[in-house]
Amino acid sequence: MIDVPTIGSSTKFELFYPRILILPFALLAIYFFIKDRYKLAFAIIGLAMNVHITTAFPVFLMFMLYFAVYYKKIGIKSIFKCAAIFIILSAPLIYWNLKYPNVSAAAPKDWLDIIAIKFNHPIM
């Protein structure tokens, strides 16, 4: 279970990682947010939440932090419109979380033990 890099190993990913799919969309949402196209940015990040929440949610938090600081410049009405767009487009994820409330996002102890053994990090 020791990872030893080998010479000439493949750099092609053999598995599909949803975060690789979502990262360009998160960057696109940030681009539109910087260009003051807030509704489009929230629409993109709302859709991205349905695919990979751990990549999209920090971007959403960043947007909301900016809105909290500059709420006078942006306007409360615009903030509520953006939030509504986000909630509507991330509704499948919200519905799933409400339908299955016992599904935990916390890592199981066995998984943490495996990570601790693999990386042998003192923090574990």
C-alpha cells in the first residue's frame, strides 16, 4: 500500500472525477461574477452544485461574502434574485438532502484510519 512513483507512469486519469468536470464551470462563474453578470454566475454555480458540491459550494460562499460586504452597491433586490436563481437551479440537491436527511457527509472512521495509514501524517 505504499505509493512509489515509477518512471514512465501514465499521466492519464483512468477514472472520472466530477470535480474535473465542474472546475471549468466554477471558473466560468467566477469570470462572469467579476464582469458583474451576477445572475449568470449564480445560475452556473447553482447547476454545478448538483454535480460536485465540494467544488461549487466554496465559490458560492465567495460570491455571498462579496454580496455581504458590498450589499449597498449591488442592492438587496439583486441579491435576492441571485439567491433565488441559485436555489432554483440547485433544487435537485436540496430536495435530495431533505428527502434523505440521515445521509452524512462526514467521513467514516474506517476511511480516516486508512488515510492515516497511507499518508502517515502526524495530524492524523
